[in-house]
Amino acid sequence: FAELEKFVPSNPEQVAGYRRQIDAIRSTMPGSPVPDTTMKTPEGEDVMLSSLFGKVLYVDAWATWCGPCINEGPYFRALAEKYKDDPRICFVSVSLDSTDKPWLEFLAEEKPFWPQYRLDGASQDDFCGRVGLNTIPRFFLIDAEGRFIYSDCARPSSEGIEQILNEAINR
């Protein structure tokens, strides 16, 4: 950081931003504990991310306004369908929409059968900062103990994703 600070001495905010990103990368290495956060259900109830631990989680961080997120949706649905009877894994979608309305409208239209949550306000800011989530879609693969397997996992449309998921549930 000393070299970076020499390079951009007039912009300490930029250096601080890089520090936060590096800290997030360090804290999301494989085996690192996933930071807990409060999520909202479509019914408006609070749920802790940690309450889902106990099985492998393949988590989709997305938003209704994100074209690439929407493009991954059918692939995520197909994977969730393929593994829906496997008790070792759970597919979870976490919306980063800033308000309920577009998210709830999307859910009403698409009718996903896997758990749906939304991060908002301070919970969203805190969680995204702690895991370095600054672009979406982003997929997390979390083990049953609540530790990162991958904090930036392959997308559902990626070749080899089923092998990655199978390795995670057969650990």
C-alpha cells in the first residue's frame, strides 16, 4: 500500500477502497467463515443466513435490473431442479434490489421453487462490503459448516458447474 499511496497521493479514498477489497478477498478465501447477515423473505420476515447452514449452499446474488443475472436464471433453475431431491444441497437466491416491488413482481411472475431472500439497507451494505460483492451476478458456494468453498463460484451456465457442485456435496 505504501507504493500505491505514492502513486495516488491525492486520492486516499481510492487507496482505502483498495484496502477494503483486499481485506474482503482475504476474508473470503476457501475455508473462511461466511459473515452472517439478516435477509428478508418475500413475506417480510427476517432470516439469518446462518440459519441455512447445515447443507451445502449455492447462493445466487442478483437483482431484477441486472441483465446478466436474468440470463443466468434459467440455468440456475435447471440446476435447482436437478438437485431438488438431494438433501445435501440447497439453492438460494439473494436479491440486491433496493426495494421490494420489482423483486416481488419478478417472483410472482417467475415462481421460483427454491428459497428467495433480499438484502436491503445496512444489511446489504455490510454484507457486500465484507465479501467484496461489487458486481453481480455472483455465486457463492458455502459448505455445511458455513465456510466458503468458493466466494466467487462458477456461474450456473458454466461448463463444469455440476462437477463443482458434486465435489462440494461429496466432501
